[in-house]
Amino acid sequence: MTDLAPAAVPEPPYYAVVFTSVRTTGDNGYGERAAEMIKLAADQPGFLGVDSVRGPDGLGITVSYWRDEESIQAWRDHIAHAATRAEGRERWYESFAVHVAKVERAYSFQRQPGQSSAASTA
């Protein structure tokens, strides 16, 4: 069993900001700045959680979860986040897309200790 798990979020409704990006070659300080931004976002009112993955080909998807649209706007307007977005356009991204969605329904699954992962063959 692993410690990895999707973000724990409350019952809907809430909002998801989906940031899909293609990175430039090399880290160029990206990893450190991304960690700083996640830590800073977590301190913002209305922040609920984040899920983030990046493939070896440079394609990444980060989904941040927020209580309401006002919280999303406040994060977008945060001075450090705005500066990092500008730097991202200059140094770290070949391309990106942002999608904001209202989550109205959600469900999850968590394997319990001792629960078999094998499918029944009967």
C-alpha cells in the first residue's frame, strides 16, 4: 500500500482549476518554484487541495481545488503567483491551458488493508 492518494476534498459543490502544460527542456528552477507555489496556495483562503503529475515527456496536469470563484480570483491576483506566471511564460512552458470547472458530483475509492486486488474468476 502506498502513501500516495488523491487530494481529500469536501462534499461538492466546489471548483477545480485544471492547469495542463508542456514544459521547456531542463528544470531551470521550475521544481523549486512549483513547490513554493503549492505551499503558498495551501495558505490561501478557500484552498481545498491539489493533485499534480508530470510525465517524462514534459506534459503535466495540476488540478487545484477551491471553495468558490472568489478564492480562485484572489489566488490568480496574488502578487507572487502573478510573478511566477509571467516567469513561466518566459522560462518554463512551451504551452499551457487553464480550465475552471464547478464540481457538482464526486466520488472516490480507497483500497482497505488486506483487501485483495485480484478480480474474482468465479
